[in-house]
Amino acid sequence: MKVILPTDTTHTIAGIPRYYTGTTVSLETYNEATKATTTQTIVYTNDGGVMIFTFDLICSEMDRYTFTFTDVNGIVYMCKSLATVQDPSTIQLTKNSYKYVG
């Protein structure tokens, strides 16, 4: 689970990809509440084996997303994300539910 800040419009997610790409990467953003999907071409860098993806997204507190980063060959990296300004250790994740426990 990656945490993004709803107060920011530009976000950065780092992760170890399924494979390293040298081509353009697209981000498919799936909002789990509204079931809306958007796609954008994003900027990424490779830093010591970790891919760092930078993208724009306007979100609200407690929005949940599935991010799928792809290139022409398939899925490079995939993760779930939660938008919150709260300390992530105070969020309890259960099946299909996030609960503030602080």
C-alpha cells in the first residue's frame, strides 16, 4: 500500500518493477470508490534498481486507487494507494475497508 497526500497534485511512487523498460510508461489510475479509470503518460527514473514514477493526480482524503504502470510490453509495476494526510500507521486495512484507529 502506497500513501499519497491529497494536498499535493504531483505524486511520486517508488517500487521494484517486474522488469525494466526503456520506453514510455503509461499510468492507468482506477478509483476504487467511483470505478473511474484514467490514463496518462508519466515520467519515470531508475535509481539503483528502483523505478521512481512521477505523475499528476487530484484526489481527496481517503480516496483509494489501483495504479497500473505499463509500457508496450505489459505491466511494469502495479500497486494500491490511499490518499491521506494522517500517519499511515493509524490506518487499519481490512478487506475492502480502511478505518482510522488513532
